[in-house]
Amino acid sequence: MPTQEFNFDGIVGPTHNYAGLSRGNIASTRHQRAVSSPKSAAIQGLRKMKFVRDLGIEQCVMPPLPRPNLDFLRRIGFAGTDAELIEQAYQADPVLLAVCYSASNMWSANAATVSPGSDCRDGRLHLTPANLTSNLHRSLEAVETTGILRSLFDDRSLFQVHDPLPATMAMSDEGAANHTRLGPSWDEPGIEFFVYGTEYFNATAPRPKKFPGRQTLQASQAIARRHLLDPDRSIFAQQNPAAIDAGVFHNDVIAVGHQNVLLCHEMSFHHQAATLEMLKARYTASFADELQIVSFSSAELPIHDAVSSYLFNSQILTRPDGTMVLVCPAECESIPTAKKCTERILQSNNPIEEVCFLDLRQSMNNGGGPACLRLRVVLNDRQQTGMHQRVRLTDELYNQLLQWVDQHYRDELAPDDLRDPQLMVENHAAMEQLG
């Protein structure tokens, strides 16, 4: 089996709702307290997984986390039976109840930062689960996600799943949403590109004024050290603070890279020209080839259209025949400026030969597009055999998951429905059957 990239997508959980918990995420705030459809959300996500698998690309699934997280409520002072905990939290502050019901681990791009063995000095695949300290509801995921990743990649001779970084603002880590690996081949060492929102210890460094810069330089540097990366093949660049204030809470909302291609907006990086020149020079020196960069101006794609369409949160995928396809959210087809940009991508000098549009509206309304829903993991032949096999998507597993969703998920979920103890009972039954 050749070394190849696997996509690990999170299954949208049965408590998918619009609580608006993510500060700086424009879509999340805009749809706060709207009625969600957990069933539609899960089906849309599963259909995307099957679409990718049908392209001939390896696709895996990651389970939802058990919710509600009642341990969180007990840790912050609530007591009593499970039903009493839920009612007490609702009465005290419905936001706290929404936190313990959050299904945000569906966006597995935030699960971890991943470096393939070809990039790491010890030859093992390294994963650092994100601590996600920027948002309370997401910070609850770190320990649970670490356990899942260690069960998927449990052979210590092949994999190293680290503990999350210390859960402090200085080490705030949002995972692969701020990390891109570039290189023509997955078998040889690549260039690992880390993008951060703020330098925690540098008071004079530029910072966003409205929203937080969620990823710190210190966290990105710590991950590079942990993963035993070559310093000459590790690049660190800062996000444009103005873009963060415009709703670009992660780098994958404004730039996407894959193998020898990078798509980006002119507001992607602080010192944009210097950052792109550094990437091109390092790429050419490493591979005797050119990095194909397609950049879009604000005149072509206003920043609010970039955020609304999530063009840069699309997935770039390589088919078995070596051709590339860009998988975009349907909004990229309906927003005229974004649609024109997809047309220019096909006309530009880059390996992308096809653009596809998928309906992921339930996830998009909460601020997550195609790339948010997947974690990229490059595996060699031994690692493919050594990983947990039951998560690989097959037709049988796909149909089983569809039936499971149809049986256990609600068609609609309003914010006040979280108060219903029956929802907790339904979720426990669903997770027990999933196994």
C-alpha cells in the first residue's frame, strides 16, 4: 500500500445545535438560537465522506463525543441527579447547559496537529491533540479526543500521540486548522507551515482588536519541537490581524494548501508578500520545483464573501491518478464572487482540474465547512495496517451509520430543547448502540 493521505471526518453528533458559543466565528454568532437539524447535519457530513471515498481517496470516521458532559456541570458546582443538573444549569445560565451539550468535536480539523513520519526524526507519525483553550465548550474535548486518537493509533512503534499542550492562553492550540503540510510527495520530508494569531509574550506584536487570535506562536513552536521536525522545513507565519477581526478565526478560513498548491486571499498573512516569498523559496530549495500559489485580491473576493462562502475552507484532494479536485461548500456556487474565483482556479497554472460543490449547510451555519470536518493524516503502509481498522469507511459502514442516524437523531433541535432530560436519554442510547 503506497503512502497516502487519509481523511478522518467527525460524525456530527445528535446534539448539534446553534448556541452561538464561538466568539469570532461570524456564522456561529449569526445563527445563534436558530433551530438546527441534527439528522440533516449528520447525513450531510456522511454524504461528504462517501463522496470523498468514491473519488478513490481513503476516508475514515471519528465518533461523536458523549453528550451532555455532566462532569463539567459538577465541576462548576451543580449537584443532584442527572436531570436535576440539567435543570439547575438551565436556570443558572442556559449558556452553561449549551456548553455541556456542544457537538463541536464534529470539526475534526481542530482535533489535533499531525506530522507524518517522513517529516519526524524518529520516523513515527506524531499527533498533538489540541487543547482548544480559546472556547470553554471546545476545551472540554481535549481529554476525550486524546483518548480517541490513542485508541485509533495505539502502536507506539508507529505512532506518538502526545498529551495536549498545557491548557493556558500562552499555549492556546487549535489544531490542524492552523497548520498545512506542503510537498510533492508524502514519502519524502515536506514543509510544515504553521500559522498563528498572536505572539503571547510579545506585547508589541500586532494583534487583532475585536476578536482573539486563537493560535499562539508559542503553541506552534512547541508542537514543532514535540514532533521532531526539521527546523529548516518548518515555517511560522502570523495571520493578518484585520482578517481575524473580519471573522477569520482560523487560518483555514482564508488559505488552504495541499502538496504543491496553495490557495490564499491577499489578507491571509501579516507581511503577506514576505511570507509567500519565503514559502516559494523554501519549497524550490527543498524540491527543485515550484509551489503553485493562487492568490485572490479583495477586489475579486471581498473578505466578507471569503468568510461567507468559506472558499478557502474547501478540501483539495488528490485522486489515485494524481489529478486534484477542489471540494467546496455549496455557498461557493451561490455567491457570485466566490463562484468566479473557483473558475479562475481552474484556469490558473495549478494541478486542480475539477471543482465540486456539496451541501453542508447545517455545518456551515455553525461556522464549519468541508475542511473543518476533516483531519488529514498521512500514513505509510505499515501505519495503514497498524491503525484501528473499523473506522475506515466502507459501503457497509456508511449504510450502518445512515441507519443509526435515522434511528437516533432528532429532525429539529431548538436551544430550549436542551433542557429536556429525554434528550440526554436519547443520546445515551445512541452512543451505546454506536459502541
